[in-house]
Amino acid sequence: MLLDVLQADAKREWRINALDHQQQPPGDDWTTWLILGGRGAGKTRAGAEWVRAMAYGRANDNAAHKAGAIALVAETYADAREVMIDGPSGIVACAPAPSRPAYEASRRRLVWPNGAVAHCFSAEDPDGIRGYQFDAAWSDELAKWRYAEETWSNLQLALRLGPRPRQIATTTPRPIGLIKRLMAAKTTAVTRATTYDNRANLSEAFFTEIAAAYEGTALGRQELLGEIIDDVAGALWNWAMIEAARIAHYPPLSRIVVAVDPPASAGEGADECGIIVAGAASTDSESRVAYVLADRSAAGLSPRQWADRTVAAFHEFEADRIVVEVNQGGDMAKAVIAQADAGAPVRGVYASRGKKLRAEPVAALYERARVRHVGAFPQLEEQMTSYTGNGKSPDRLDALVWALTDLMLSPRAPRPGVKRLD
């Protein structure tokens, strides 16, 4: 009895305090609730509260919506626990103590006192969902999933319990095919929210110092306003090209390289170090196809840290060589990689012409369907689809250009704009 009273109190409190976009859509004519929102808009809290309500059969006061088997799907297993479960807006934080679920780390599952169970899954492991069945699901940051299509398909096949399986998907939008199909589906209820809608619960310094820097930009419209930005005028890549290149698996590769665009400085506030892994599946120059395998870029790294990260990728993918831009201290760049692994073969390349001139032939490879992305690389793809050649060239994109140039455009001789320093 006490537990029921506490649950009812918690439910009333959420109904009072929840913003409009955090309230479950009315009616029974939807299967998927898709929340598209900016950073900090309250998407995670909405997902956590919805799951909690489903576990106790209190979603819209309809007991038929009670869920005993729930799927929690995140970008990674770590995100499922750190954000969806244990985060400040996660399921555990939202629950009153007597009905708070317990996380069983060895089984990657959350268990409520009433017997409801939620299993955690990662979009990096789509097949991990096989064999399970659920009557509810929460998918977080859907647009960032590495294998979005495959993971989503497996999840839909697992939603087969109960009279009306339902799911919620919370994400900052990107113009990927899956998001667009969900928005167009008759069984999807779409809710939109901006970062500003949740301003009362966020630091004012965030708006005056961080958000203000992105207001009026395409990135700001996406990350703050939750808008889907299809294409940037004048960009060398568009989303149609990226989506057409996306695959889940790749064939045996004849060559693999790790390309590095080192930052000019180190430590906090330094530029990102672009580190991209790519390979080619054929030695024939006319039929050769390149495969982007991994994005290991990171910011704030010291020279030794980015060298260690590069060498780790080299060994993980059994690459043939490391390609490093040496405009910023060529001898230093090679030397620091040698300190990390003296046996790793390194090829230095020097940019003698503009970044846009080097990027254009690589963009043409995408237009000719000669590049594939193995899964999704959200940060890299954002840089690609927003690069017009004006202003600073993003570091992930620079590394991608070096990798694909080495694999596809200069197998034997330097191309215009590239000088090899072997």
C-alpha cells in the first residue's frame, strides 16, 4: 500500500513539473514516440520517466500499457548505464527509493521491485538484441548510433510481447534516413523541443557563453533548436551521398591506413587531432573501393597521447602504414610516433595547396560511389556535410582526406597538392 502511495505521489509530481514536450502523447494510435530535441532539452528525463511509468503500468493511467520486459538501447553499453540508468536524469534518479530498480551489472539489466526488467543493449552490437522479446523499449540518441538501421530492425523484431508494444526514441536529430522514415510513419508521434524550452533547469552561463556562440549557425539550429538540417549550401558533401555510402559490413581489404592530422598545439583548448582508419578492397585503380572503418579523433591530447592513440589503431586494424600530415613540425610528428612504436611504418605528407583543393577529389569519389562508411561516424559526417571550403578545415575531415588520398588517388605518384616525405 505504501509503495502504491509513493508511486502515485511521484507520478503526480512529474505530471506537475514536466514540460509539455516531456508528456506522453495522448491517444492509442501511435506505436513510436519520437522526441527530437536540442542539447539539454530534457529528452533523457522524458525517456526515463516514460520507462518508469511503463514498468508500473501508469502510462496515461492505462494499465494495459504495463511493460514487464523493456529494452534500453544506447550508442554504447556504457552510455546505457551512465546516461539512461545512472545519469542525473536517468531511470534510477527519477524513481522514489521504495520502487527504485536495481542494476545487475553482470547481466546488464535493471530489475524493479515489482518484477519488471529492462535489458541494456548497444548500437555497436546489433545482434545482441537477437533472442530477446519485449513489450516496451527506449532508444536514446538514435541519430548517433553506429549501426542504426541494423540495430533498429532487430529491436522492432523483438517488440512482440503484450497487447500493444510501444517505444520511445529520444535524440538530437540528424538527417539520416531512419529518422526521416520514422517522422513520416503514421504510427509515430513526433515531439520537438529546443534547448531553450528547458532553460529554467540549465545553467545560465551555458546560454551566455556556449549557446550564444552557435546561435544563427547550422550547427546551432541542429544542436540547440533540434532542427533537421538537410544540406549546407556549397558543402562538398551532402547527406544523400553519406547515406548512400553507409554499410554494416566490409569485405577483406588489401590495404589499410591510419591517417593523422596532428593539432598545432597540445592540452586543454587545443584543436582536435584527426585520426581516421580506412582501407581499400582492390588493387585495381579503376574498381578500387575505399572503406572508412573508424574515427579515433580526440581533442586535448598531448603529442605522445595522440601518437599512442594512432599506434593503437594501427595495431587494432592491422594497418599497413600510418599517414601523417607534417605541416606542423614534420620531424616532430614522425619522432613522436616512433617513440610510441619504432617499428610502425610512417609516411609523411605535406599540404602544398589549399584544403578545399585537396578535398574536392575525395568528394568526387563519394559521388562516384567509391567510398563506403562502415556504420555511422556522426562527428566526422557533420564536418563533411558542413564544409564549404571557407574558414578552418575540420581536423577529422583533414584526416579522412589524407587517408582516402593515399588509398585511392596516389598509389604510386604524388597528386597535385600533396608532397610525400618518405
